[in-house]
Amino acid sequence: MRVCFRDLVGNFVAGFTQRQQATLSTVEGRAWALLQAMKEANIRDLDK
């Protein structure tokens, strides 16, 4: 999974990559990636 956070005008703010060993369906993988991105945004205080 690769995540890139951008501000309101599209400037790069932060990013990260993460590997998942489990076999997931496409829907499960997308849901997992979205959850991880939301958690990371919260940790980096980007959720405001």
C-alpha cells in the first residue's frame, strides 16, 4: 500500500508505504488501505 497526503492545493504533505502479508480480496484490500490511511492521518494530525 502506498499513501500520499496532499493539502487543499495539491502540495505534497506526507507519504508512506506499508506491506500486508495476508491475502485480501480487492474490496478488503481497498478497505484496509483506507483504514490505515485514516489512522495515519490522525496520528500525523492531518485530520482537521
